[in-house]
Amino acid sequence: MLTDALLRRARAFAAERHGLLIGKDWQPAASGRRFDVEDPATGAVFASAARAERADVDRAVTAARGALETGAWAEMKPAERSRLLWRLAALLERDADLISLIETLDIGKPFAQMRGLDTAFAIELFEYNAGWPTRLAGDSLPLSNPGDWHAYTVREPIGVVGLIVPWNAPLMMAAAKLAPALAAGCTVVLKPAEQSPLSALYLGRLVQEAGFPPGAVNILTGFGAEAGAAMAEHIGIDKISFTGSAATGRRITLAALGNFKRVTLELGGKTPVMIFPDADLDKAASAAARSIFANTGQVCNAGARLYVHRTVFDRVVEAVAARAQSLRVGSGLDPETDMGPVISAAQLDRVTGYVATGRNEGAEVLTGGARLDRPGHFIAPTVLTGTSLDMRVAREEIFGPVLCAMPFGDDDLSRIAAEANGTQYGLGAQIWTRDLGIAHRLAARLKAGTVRVNGSGLDPALPFGGFKASGWGREYGREGVEAYTELKSVAMALPEV
Ligand code: ADP
Ligand code: MG
């Protein structure tokens, strides 16, 4: 619950002189430099963090390499790694209110949503992945070479991994990478985004309290162009797992080529939500609104394109617009708030810029479209109609609460799929229908990493990731944890007896 006492604790944490977690200790950046942390609901600076650069990345990689190769982590049995992950999940549960509020201050997300969605999901991610250490295994394989062979595969930790996360869901994204990386036995250097460093710092304390050996988890706060770029090109890092923009993903991939790092990329999306006339239309409309307005649209898998069959288009789009108008936009600290600010002034400019572009291209603003006349980075939930895929606003990722609603006029599933597949992205898709034939036939035609029928959401057991320019690889599920392993084949010729 959000109380004054909790708010005092969150502010007190924010006001501390935070360092970098390198090996056993929290330390200042080698340069001694720091950067300001802003509250997007007011635009005010309320905290600062150490500004890691190349020298700090070097130190963190050395600590991670040391922990990987010698000492308690290197020697640890899988069941003990499980126990540590369970302990971390329990500590996160214990401090869930506090860490949620710290993140609300940092990114503006309404506290109840932070606690009920992001933090709850972060806990689930640690719990789910806590089951993997004892279950990661290879196969035993029958070979056809001449001779008698005993052949098997094993999964080994990939090594030192760099985890680079964005600002839209900092705690959840950190957990989504940290949990499987540790489950697989890797050691990590985690870098939160410069816009949102605080929850990772708190998580670092819980990692220490849980009893992870020093060096298993290192946390560097700093800028993408400095600490992030140094991680991407560091030859002591074996893999980067990145979530963020396509442009940054491309930069990281190029930098990673130096030592052929493994790279997992979770990039953008322009997820289509397709509503057929037989669907539960009220439910579909409110889910469509939630899908684009949750977290102020700053979600890679936000349902940014709404396709509705023309026979029910007006009804559904009016219901979505009514929802948009009823959302209370404000500070994440206000329990009445449904939708918080966007992360920064730059992001607000980007979102309003897209709305302006849409208008110039011929879109109609059915509702919203303007920034709110108050301090902080607020914009009204926005619904555009009259859009089509030849407009940038319907094709490019906006990462804000802007929905493009478009009718589809026929029942040809291939044509609908071609429209849904008509962007460079392929992260997610939603279908709303009661017709099993439509659901499965359309799902088969969609170029999307995740297709949801009559619902949305995430699950730690369900692989998540993108086709096409939405990324490389998958997170969550077996594939997500195996992505932190290398597969080794061992074949032994049995001696004659
Ligand atoms: P945005 O453009 O909205 O800030 P990014 O995708 O650039 O989103 O940021 C996501 C994460 O990537 C952040 O942690 C950021 O610091 C990091 N980052 C940004 N640029 C680079 C880079 N060149 N190399 C490595 N990491 C980077
Ligand atoms: Mg912030």
C-alpha cells in the first residue's frame, strides 16, 4: 500500500549516494562522475547515480570473469543456484511495495500498476527461472560413425553476459534477463537505462542480501553511449542480451562482432490487434484500449494498430475512444491515476511529433493528440483514424499512447494477414474472435513471435521475441534460459574389451 511512511523510505533510498556494484562492493565510478535522475511526473531531479564508463566496465567484467571461473559461484551445484533465485524472489516479494514505489518515482508508472504488474511479474520471473538450474540438461545421442561411441551433449553457461535494459519497464526487464542468466550459471554485468537506474540499484542490494557470491552480479549505472557501448564491444563479455530500440540494437550488434558475442535482441513492435464481428466486442474493445494505453504506450508489444471488421468498426472504435477519454492522466503517486507521463521531454516531443506527422499525412485525431498543460511529460491518450500503412504513423514504432484504428473490409484471411504483416516488425499480434477456424488459420499466417487469441499478456513460461526487425532470439521459457548456454557435444570412442 502507498503510505506516507513508504514514500519517505522510497525518497530516502533515492537520495542516497549510490555507487556501482562491482564484485563485493558498491563503488564510485573511476572518474568520480555522476548523473542526475529525473522524475518524469514533475521534470524535477530527485536523485543521482554513478556514471560508469569504460574503466568501470573493465572492472566489472574482471569481477564477473573471476566469479565465473573460480570460487563459490563457479563450484556451485545447480540446486544451490535454485535456492539463491528463490531467496531473491522472496526478498523481492518482501520489499515489493518499496521497490515499486522507487520505480514509480523514476518512470512515473502508477504505483498500483507497478506493484500489481511489473513487480509481480519480476517476482514470477525469478520463481519460474529458479526451477531451471536443476533441469538444464543435454541429450545422449546414438552415433552412426564406425566404432562404438558414447556421445552426449551438455549445456554450459555461456560465460560473462552483459544485460542492457531500457527505461519502460526497468525492474521487469532486469529480472527477465537476470533470472535466466543466473539460472544458467552465467555471471552478469547489468546496465539499466540512464533514465531509470534506481530499481536496479535496489535489486542489487537484494542480490547481496540473498547471498549471491561477489562478482556473480555486477550493476553499472551509466549512459548507453559510454557504459553501454563499452559493454557491447568488450572482448571479456561473451553475450549481450539487449532490449530497446532497433537503432541501438543495430549499434550493439556491430560492436559485438569484434569477438562474435552472442546477441539476443528484443527490439520494437507495431503489434496489430484484429477484431472480428463475432468476438466479445466489449471485452475486445477494453482490451484493445489497455493494450495501447498501459504504461502510456511505452511497451514494445503495445497494440498500436487496431484492425476492426467494418461491420463493427464504428462501435468498437467509439468504445476504445470513450475508454481513452475516461482515463485519468497524472502522477503515478496519485491513486486515482490510470495513465502516467511518458519518460522524458525528448520522448514527449517524439510522440507529439508523430501525431503531427500523422495529421499531415491525412490522419484524423478522434481523441487526444495534445500534451497536457502541466509540468511533467504528459500527453492525452490518442486515437487516430483514417490511417493506412503508407503513413509513417501506422508503420513506425511510436512508443507512446497513440493508436491507429483501421477497418478491414473483407473476410479473406490472407489479405488481413498481409496487412497485419505489413510493417518491418513482427513481435506480437492479437486476434479477437470466437471462430476457431479464423483464429488458427490467421495465427498460422502471421509473422509474429507471439500470437494471442482473445487476450494479451506475458508469461514466464511462454517464449517471447520477434520475427523480422523485432529482434533475434527468444526470452522466457526453455528457449529463454537455453539462450544463456553453449551446447557442447562430447563423443568418446569406447575402447575394445
Ligand atoms: P532510447 O533511445 O529510448 O533511450 P535505447 O534503445 O537507446 O532507447 O536504450 C535502451 C538501452 O540501451 C539503455 O540502457 C541505453 O543506455 C542503452 N544504449 C543506448 N545506446 C547504446 C549503445 N550505443 N551501446 C550500448 N547500449 C546502448
Ligand atoms: Mg527517471
